[in-house]
Amino acid sequence: MSQREEIERLAESFKQCQKILTALGDENRQHLILEMMKMDECHGARVGDITVKTHLSRPAVSHHLQILKSAGILNVRKEGTKNFYYFDADMKGFNILIHMLEEAKRIAGELPDRPGETDG
């Protein structure tokens, strides 16, 4: 495959990663992810439980959880009227992002050296 074709394929990978990049780019969602990890609830956490651990309102937590779910980071399990959010066991969202970053790094590393500013 030519370098141009690889770069075009990488552009498609960037498009596939837009949701997860957006999800991870927000400081509130980063905080929410870290707090959920600290909770160590493998059965899932409810919005109210997460709200207590963050500085966010209940509607804000719900909004951020939906974005993380849409990005493939979280899943939800429903039990009656209760929703339990938990990390996707397959890590689909993270794996897609990692693959894209590895490809970008590989392609960038194969580009010819380009002169930059000199230090002296």
C-alpha cells in the first residue's frame, strides 16, 4: 500500500475516532471516568452514586454518561427502572483509538525528515 493510501486510510480512522476523542477531550468526562474507576464497582454504578463522587449535577452526569456510552467507553445495564453504567469489557472505544494512534505514529515515523528550526 502506498504512503498516500495509508494516509487516506488514517483519515478514515480519525473519523471513526471522533466520538471517543470528543468524549475524552472533556475535563468533566475525564474526571467522571477516573471517579468511576476509583469506585471499583464491577456491577456498575448508578447516576446518583456517580453524582456524589463528582462536582456535577445529576443531569450533567447523565449527559456525560450518554456521551461516554456513545463513544464505546461505557455500557449500561438496566434492572427495572435502574441503570447501571460500567466500563465496556471489550474496550472497543479505547482499542480503536489506540490502533489509530499507533498507525499515525508509524506513518509519521516513516515520513522523510523535514527541516525545522535550528537550535543554534
